[in-house]
Amino acid sequence: MDLAVVVVLLVASIAMFAVGRPRMDVVAVVMIVALPLTGILTVPETLAGFADPNVMLIAAVLMAPIAITAATELGASALPFAMIIALAASCAFMTPVSSPVNTLVVEPGRYRFGDFVKVGVPFTLVVLVVSVVLVPIVLPLY
């Protein structure tokens, strides 16, 4: 039964990607929601791939040219834009699967998923505010 559901989801997503309707990001979100709803994956299993260091690296690599282009169009230095991308890519505090270090302490500390969210979200917001304030001071925009 699970194999049949996986095949149906896979064929449906390939068909939607091939046709171009709906947009690719919508198809991806639909599949991310469908996998745990069908019981094929648990929610942590579904989200685990997003925390993979390789995925974060790819996201940073894809975002860096966009940030540098934005800086160039604004006539600003690209350095602070690139630094913000680097800092954002390293903010892995919100889930136990967001970094290997978080995963290592789950069992010994008897932490639950929600424990990481309670601490990780405020800590990420602190990093965001500090980065937005300090990066333009250390690396001036103009």
C-alpha cells in the first residue's frame, strides 16, 4: 500500500512539474504536506532534509548571486549582502535535525522537538537583529 501511495505521489508531482501547472514551489509544498498526511513519512522525517548541511550550502549558493545582484543594482557593496547570506545559512537552531550538534544532544538531554523550537526561534531572532544591526557597521553598505 505504501509503495502505491509513493508511486502515485511521484507520478503526480512529475506530471505537475512537466506541465508547469501549478508553479513548482506549490507542487513542492503540496508534496511536503502530502507525505506526512499519507503516513509515508513522519513530520520530522519530512523536514529533516531541509537541515542537511548540503541543502543549506546549496541555498546559500543560490541566494548569493541574488544578493550580489541586488547590491549592485542599489549601488552598494556586495560584502554585507553576502555576509548576511552566510549568517542566515548558519542559523540552525530551531529543530533537533537542523544540525549534527543538535541531533547529538537530543537523547542524552532527553530533549523533545518542541524544546528546540522554544529556544531556537528566539535565538534565531536575536541573531537576525544582531546581524542586521552589526553587519552594516562592520561592512559598510557604501
